[in-house]
Amino acid sequence: MEKKTTKEKTKAKAGEGASEKYIEAIGRRKTSSARVRITLSPKASFVVNGKDVKEYFQTEESRRLVQDPLIKGIISTVEGKPATKWKIEVKVFGGGMHSQAEAVRHGLARALVSFLPENRHSMKTLGYLKRDPRAKERRKFGLKKARKAPQWSKR
């Protein structure tokens, strides 16, 4: 099972010794893995691999996939927007863009549930906590693809 931890991160900026707590969770889909860190913050931000989420995920569908746990999953919402502001940092690698978006969604949902356990039921019914096990099947020898056999002639 994936490791969900609460850690304390320290920021060492020129003479500033502030520390902020964050929740970290891992999300996976196909060959993609996403490490998600969420922090309560006065200013909301969503950064994926050092870029803004709108810059990294360029299609509207991918952006909607990534932000679904924030919009649909959290119980304490005000007019469709989350009542609390989150600073979200994501490191994602492997797979394609759609797979990465689903990995980020999985990790974000896990992090939000470990931060707000009362949202577990709503996230679970939406299916965001389930790791989608489907992946590409390997190619077998003697076949052209995973299951496609060469043409066979009786005579």
C-alpha cells in the first residue's frame, strides 16, 4: 500500500526560519506516478512540475480531471468552490498526459482525505480513491500483439 505521511517542511529563505506543515500522498495510473503535497495557505496555488496547472495540462478535460477532487469531493464548499485555500505542489512523471492527470487526481484525493477525514465517504463514492489497475498487456512471443495471432490458413 502507498505511504501517506504528514511531514514538516522548513523553508530557509534569507534569515527566515518559517516551517509549514504539509500532507503528502502518492497517486498512480498506468505507468504514471504523482507525488502531491498540499498545504493550507492564504493564497491558493496549483503547481505541477514547476508550471501552473493551466500551463501544464493544456486541455480543458485534463484540467477538469485534476481539479475534480477539490470541486466535487470536498464537503465544505461554498457555491461550488472550496471553502479553504490550498497550496498544491505536484511532481508527476511517466505515462501520457491523460494518465498523468488521473494520477494527480488520485494523489490529490488521497492527500485531501488524510487532511480532512470527513470527506472520505464523498471521495470514495466518486471513485477518486480507487487506484485504476488497468494497464497495457505485454506482448507474447509468437503473436503480433498481446493477443493478435498471425493469419492462419487451414489449406
